Amino acid sequence: MQDCSSGSYSSFLPTPGRVWQIDIDTTYGKVLWWETTGYTNYGRQASISDFSNMYHIVMVFGGGTFDLNIDNSFLKTKYDSDYVTFPTSTRVNVANGATTRIIGEKITTTSVTSYQLTFTSYGADMCFGLISTSDVDSVTLNGGDFNAHWGVCVAGATSQLTTVCPCGDCISAGCATCVGAGWSDCTSCKPGFYLSDCSGSCHAYCSVCTGPSNTECSACKSGYFLQPASTTCDSNCPSTAHWKDTINNICVNSCPIGYYEGYTSDECMPCHAACSKCEDGTHTFCLACNDGYFLQPSSTTCLSNCPSGKWKDTANNICVDSCPSPGYWQDTTNHICADCHTACSVCTGSSNTQCSTCKPGYFLQPAPDVTTCLSTCPVGYWKDDTNNKCMPCNVACAVCTGSASTQCSACKTGFFLQPSGTECLNSCPSPGYWQDTTNHICADCHTACSVCTGSSNTQCSTCKSGYFLQPAPDDTTCSSTCPVGYWQDTDNHICASCNAACAACTGSASTQCSACKSGYFLQPSSMICLSNCPSGKWKDTANNICVDSCPDGYWEDTTNNICATTCNAACAACTGSSNTQCSACNAGYFLQPTPDDTTCSSTCPVGYWQDTDNHICASCNAACAACTGSASTQCSACKSGYFLQPNSATCLDSCPIGYWGNPTSNLCLNCDASCATCTGPDNTQCSACKPGFYPDSSLNTCKSKSDFSLVCC
């Protein structure tokens, strides 16, 4: 083959009756497919570096027949005898409707590296070429496609192949295929030429040869016969292989199927058209019949019909009393033994719904489809490969691979798929799993749960190490902590109740308390709760502990030896229950001055102010009779000898000009309007006059100057 960039070529693929050849060159790693008479038709070529796992293969889709130019024995490594028969040494039949592979010898051990295949007839498609497999016994024969193999089909070539063109301008005119135009580039010769460069013509007796003489033939021309165990072509055959096979032009010991021994000519003569095996050339001395003819009962005659009451056995081409089983059914319309559907082994018609037994890979369905063969089984049934039936799953299984309860992949209601993943039981293992009634499986408990009824940590009945079953009402919850009043029981993984005396604890005993309940007191430097405290200690009823002294807000009740909580509402600290037994006051109350210095009141007496920081009545400044703070500027009334200044909270020992000190109210009051300074409120108590007024010394008054003008004028 050569470059296709120039020239006019066709791209026909195989069609009925056409002959294609395959040439396998393991030395160069090349495989070539080409049409033997299509010298202008594209070929197909594959490059394969490793043939160690390669086998010959022919695949037929929908039944058919193909013929070979050599003995078909090399194609018998693996095939399905239910579908494939070898009626002659060069013909192969595949049952109508069947899609199957016929695998031949391994390429590295076979003697067949080249052969021709005639696409005689086919149903849907036919392919031939190579298959790669490390284990030929593992290859599925029936069904599928040819895509993973190497080869040429009626429908197209596989993707591994490239298009190549026929040899055109080879130097040698006898070259059929080549890898170049040189003398040494021929890989096969045209009929009548021989290698190494295909330039030499074969002997006149030879159709295929390896040299020029009649002793270097590999096939002979018509009228000449290849001698036994020889490469010589001669017009006669020796006594050891007396018969002349005029089809293959060879000398044989006995004639091939389809021929009889013609004693007058020493030739293998063709049987009558009705006969595939015969004793002479008539249709009345047949040993077996060709397709379309049937050997009559107790006879050697082949006819196109069978007598009444007999059936045409199209597989064996004989007339039979009843059709063979498995594989056939009695077609009363055509009165033949017709092929069962490809799924059926025993049937009553041609459909896959008319089966009584199925072939391997197909399964008789359960009711109501008890006559149907399919490659699958419905839910609730499993594929019985022994009997080719869909058998019901175990009562526990919804989906299964066998009849046992240990062959389930899904469970029915009331059963649960075990953690092993293949067994359905009516319970789940414990600890660690719960019965998931929605999915019918044994589902994992929450990580905190050892035994559970669901997936949450609130659905536990027993906890794992590090987790504790809580007390009611949360008694199905596992948590890493326990509530107050309970301790972590690490043996039983529960929150166990503390001792009756304990409010919080680390164990069940009264000696394992970390806090005490009301009526009990945690003893000094101890984890024991008792109803009393040791001598010299007080019962702190707020914290339920024994203390050296009572905290603020409590008083030491010497009668009951407790820190009593009955301080008056006004007291922050007290020595009794009355507001007259306070040592400190609460906000809004003030500790009174002596002699009431244990009393808390909401007011303070005159001379004291409400110290809200310290909650006491604090003394006013020395000048203040009443005050709002400790400074002389925070007075609201003044002591004797001091006067509250005008518009001020200050007490001083004198009043400003225009004011006089009232010794009764201790206030600075306004002088009369005429007085600049005065000793009282009247105009007769002026000690100095304001501008516009003049003093009248006789009356200690200040008179207006306007009055003086009137008198003098």
C-alpha cells in the first residue's frame, strides 16, 4: 500500500458476495485488509507492536454465512455451538438472528497469517480481523459489538485502522501489496507472481507460487492438482491420494463435502444441487441435503418439501417427526422447525415471549410473564444461571443475588441489611447499630451512642466511653457532661445521682461532694456534706459551706450558729434582723450617727448629709446646720454665728454689702433700699447710705437728696 494523496480510489466496504483478504505481518507489525478484486479500492491497515494476546476473530450480527479460501479449522478455538456450525471445511453458518463471536487461533502460534473471506450472507453486519485478550476463556461470545476489536465490517472499519491505497506505481508489476515503490517493498504478490520482488511469473501449472518451477507451487491452476505433502502441481494424482479435488485443485484421499468420487474420471464430482453429501450426481442418492432441501424419511432423496405429518428440520436439512429441542419450534404455517428466539432454548414460537426454557445469559421471568426470557430479572428475584430462571429472593430480601438470606442487597419491611452488606435479619447487631425502618438497613448509631434507636445522640439507650446517659427527662441523650446533682459514672456510662447531701459531686458517697444541698454544709478542707459545722464555724446557708465568719448581708446567729439571711432590707451587714442592728447599709439607706450608729434609715438627721458612696450619714461642715455634702459650700442651713450667703449654699460669719445677718434664721437678708450697709431690715437701721441718699444722724436713717432740695428751697 502507498500514499493516497494522488490517484482516484473508491472506499467500498464489504457487501454480499465480495471477497476480502487479511494479511498479518508480525515482523513489521502491520495488518492489512483489502478487497482481492478491488485494485482501486481503499484498503485498511493497523499497526500492532505486540501480537502476544491477539487471536483471529469473525463476528456475525443477526446470523449469516461466510466462506473461506482455506480450511476453517483455525476458527474453532472458541465458539457457541448452539449458533455456529461448520457445514463444510471452508464454510461457516451462524443461526438466524444470532449475534456471536467465532474466535480462532492465537496469532503467535497459528500457521494462518493470511486468508480470504467471502461475505456470503448476513443479517445485520459481519466483521473479521483480530481480538486482543489475555484470557480467551473469559471472552463473552454472544451479544455486544465489534468496537473494541481490530477489523473490517460491512458497516465500517474499527477506529484503530487507517485508510491506505492499493499499490500503484510499484516497480514490480506483479506486486499486489507493498510498503513502497522499490523492488524489495512488496508484501504480497498478484496471482501468478512470486516473492521476493513479485517480478517473476509462476509456472504455467501454478496459480500461487514461491518460485518459477512447477515444484514451487502453493496453489494450482485449473486442470492441475497440488500433490500430497508437496509443492508440485501435476495433471494427475498418485494412488495414495487418488481423487482430484477440482474446487481447490489438490489431490485428496476422499472428496470434500458436496462432492462424490467419480470413478470414471478420478475427479471429485459435484453433488446434485439438492445434496450437500452424495454418492452420485442425482438427488436420489444423497447422504445429506443443502439448505432448502430435506432428506426424506428412510430415504436418500433430497426434496424441497417433507411428506405430510413431517417437519422440515432446517438445521440438519432432514424431515423429522418432531422438531429437535432445544432451539426450535414447530412452525405450523410453513411446516418447518423454526429457530427459537436468540434468548430461548426451548420455545413454542419465534418471540422471546414464547419460551419455556432460556439460553445462558437469559432468564425465564416470574408470573405473569412465565414464557418470557430476558437478560434481567425483576426486583425481588435473582438470576439462577444453572436453570436460567428468575428465582424469588429469600423472604427477607427485596433485592438479592441468590436464594439465601445472606445474598441480599436490599431488605423487605421488617428486615434490616446487616453491616456486612449482604444479609437481611429482623434485628440489628448491638452495640453500634439501629433499625432504620425507612431504608431497611442497620444504620450506625451516633458517635456518642453504644446502643440506640436512631441516628441522633438523643436516641441512645447506652452510651460509648466518654459519654453519659442523661437523667430524665433527657434519659435517651448521651452527652460528654452531666448536669448539676449528678456524677459521671464511667463504668456504666450514665449520669448517676449524687448522695442526698450533695448538690454536686464526683461520686455516689457523701464524702465525694463538691457542693452541698440546702440543710447540709461542706466541711472545711473536705468534700463531706454534714448537717452541722464544727465548733467555731458558722453555717453559710447561702453557699451551704462552713465559714470562719459570715459574709456581708448576713449576721452571726449565735442561737442557731448560722449566718442568718434575715438582715433588715435596709442593712448590707448586720448583727440581727432589725434595722437597728446594722453595721453597713444597702443603697438608699444610711448608717445614722451616734447614738443610733447601728441604725440604717433612708434620711439623715440635721447636721449630717447622705454619703451615697459609703451609705452613711456624714457630719456637715462646722459652719453648716444642714448640708448636702462635707464642704462649707454645700450648706442648706447655717449654725449660729454663720449666715447663708445670698443665692448660695455657703455659710460665712458675715454678710456681703447690702445684706444683714439675721441671727434667728442665720440668713443674709437684704437691707432697706436706701441702705448701703445695715444692721436690720428697716431704713432706721442703716449704717451707710446708698448713693442719692444722705444720713440723718438723729434718726439713723438715710433720706433721699430730693427731699432735701424741697426743704431748702
